[in-house]
Amino acid sequence: MSPTPASPRTARAVNDRLALRLLQEEGPLTARRLTRLTGLSRPTVADLVERLQGAGLVRVVGESGTERRGPNARLYGIVADRAHLAALDVRLRGVTVTVTDLLGAPLARATAPVGGDTDPDRAADRAAALLERAVREAGATRLHTVCLGAPGLIDPATGAPRDAAGLPAWHRRLVAALRARVPAAVLVENETNLAAVAELREGAARDRGTFVLLWLGHGVGAAVVLDGALRRGASGGAGEIGFLPVPGTGRLPSATDCSGGLHALVGSAAVRALAAEHGIEAAGDGGGGGGGGDGGGEPAGARAVRAALEHLAARGAAAGAADAFLDALAGRVALGAAAVGAVLDPGCVVLGGELGHAGGAALAARVEERLAALSPLRTEVRASALGGAAVLRGALLTARDTAQDALFGSPPVP
């Protein structure tokens, strides 16, 4: 059966979407340049430019010095203030917000601590007020989409964080507070999934359509990307690798407690304790306490990894202890990577989060070596290119995609 020809309306939608994508990726373009890049006829390009201008999506932003003066010299660009976006990185005890235009140019950024011992409603209101303040400072009068990245399970039915032990109640209240106070669409996504989106689009996995990101920060998680698509699982819980039963913890995890799973080996507090066993002290640590220093900022585990790498580079008395610590840590991370690899065979694992970023290529190489001894499946291990910043970047990319689909029109189904 021969394919059904596209209707004129579908053809126009495809052409408009193509032109908008090129204007987004290449910057302002002349009609002549659009004609070359799209392969469309000059009259078709003239029609679509007029159509996009009429819709308020494209405007003349200048003239090209390489073209003849006149209509062919006009530079057309996307109307960046047609919509504004906001992204939030919600951690256990704090929030970071960024506000941008439709093309992602930053307009405002703010960070504030939100104490874990405060009233949940007050804490949620404080976080929502931070966003409102950033929006005002940015002059963002057309807020279209807000994307929030948070730890834990996101209920696919409600789009809100689910109840989970160890996560503050204000996380769940924040979603309702934002939806009540902000005149925009509010999206919620697991932080590790957003980090994987950022690494796929702009980071360590730009050349990989299939990979797993192991998030190593205050806690531990994973995100699964197969054939370029993020896979969330039936209940939104794909990648909850902190609950993975592994040897070396002394007990099994439970449905409400991951302290007997992989989290007990590679969570920040565990990495800090492992470093202390090898005589490695993280910068800023007082040398005592199980979880001190992990309430905000860079996790103590990441600081310990940085300290170990500095000892190795200096080749001083502590270099041997640092080498042993990094080997032990690589063995622990390889346990989680081997379990993921045995099920998914992704071919590539990215060590994300602050700890993965701090360890860099040195830690990734050690994990890859240990992984090769554990599994017959060849798996490349890479260090994150974005670290903890990946969550906010992934949230912004998700907000931008959503807004552009709404304003430009979703890509037609083949």
C-alpha cells in the first residue's frame, strides 16, 4: 500500500516546525539561508516566514552583511520573550531557581535554604516565594512552564512526589503551592531523570542514545535512557537503585528503608565514612559525625573524593591511602553498575551527581576496570560533564521543550 500524501495543513506544520528548529539551533537566519537549509522553495519559505511572523513567533532582528540589502538581507529570529520558563532544583534542605526566556537565555537565578525542621506549609511557601521573586526580578511577564526536579518517586498519575521515608513533607506541599500561586504549567520530574536528560543533550552522553546514569550525590539513584528516550517504569520508579540489595551492607533494604541497599555503600555519608577509614578527611569536615556536612552544598562524599585525588596528585605520604580509598569506592560503585548492566546491557554508564563529577575520569576508569572483572558485558564508564548542575539544566531543557511544543505545535505523528 502506498503512503497517504500529507495534507497541505500537515505539510505546513512540518515546514514551520523545521524552520523554527533551525532558527533555534542556528540563530537568526535570512530567508535565503532558510531556503538552503530546509531545501524548500523560496515561495514556500516566504509563506512560512509570513505565517510565523503573524503568529508572533518570529520577527526581524536585523540585517545580514553578507546578503544584498533589501528583503533578502533581513535576519529572522525567534521571539525569545514570547514565553518565559523557570526551573527548580529542589534538594533536601534548599532550592535553586533559574528563570529564562524561550530560548533559554538566563534572566534571573536565586538559591535559598529551606530548613528540614520547619513547618511543611511554611517551607513550601518559602520556596514558592523564591520562585515568584526570581520571576519578578527577571521581568518575566509571560511565564509559560515551570519544571521542578526533586528526589524520590514521582507519581505518574498526579505528577507529584510520592510519600517516601527520608524525604521532607514540604517537597509534596511545594507542588500544590506552585500550582496554586504560579500562572503557568508546573511539571515535576525525578532529579536523576533530569540529570540524564542534560547529560544526553549537552553532557557526557551526547553521542550515546542508550546509557544509564548513576547519580552519586547525597543519595544514590539511576536514570535509564534507551534509544534516546528516558524510561520511567510502570510506577515512575525505574532507577531506584538505592534499594538494590548488595553484599557488604549487613542487611537487606525494605520497602520504606534503603539503608540496607546500595545507598549504604555509595551514599555520601557512606563514602565519607569509607574515606575516614583510609585516613582521608574531606575539606571542611570536622572529622566526626555520621552525616554532618551533607545537609546542603557539595556532599561530603564528593569533597572526600576531591581530597583523595589531590593526595594522589601530590604523591605525598597520603597517596597510598588515597589510592586504596578510591579503589574501594570504585568496587562499591561497580556493584551497582554491574547489576544495571546485567539487566539492561546499556554499553555506557555515566557517573553523575557531585561525587561522579568530582571523581572525574580517574574514578570512572577505576569503576570500568572493576566492572570488567564483574561482568562479561563490555560497558564504558564515563564521568559526568555537568555534575550537580545537571538537575537544573535538565529541568530547564524539559520546560523549554514543553513550552516550544505548545507554542510551535507538537511534531506531527508520522
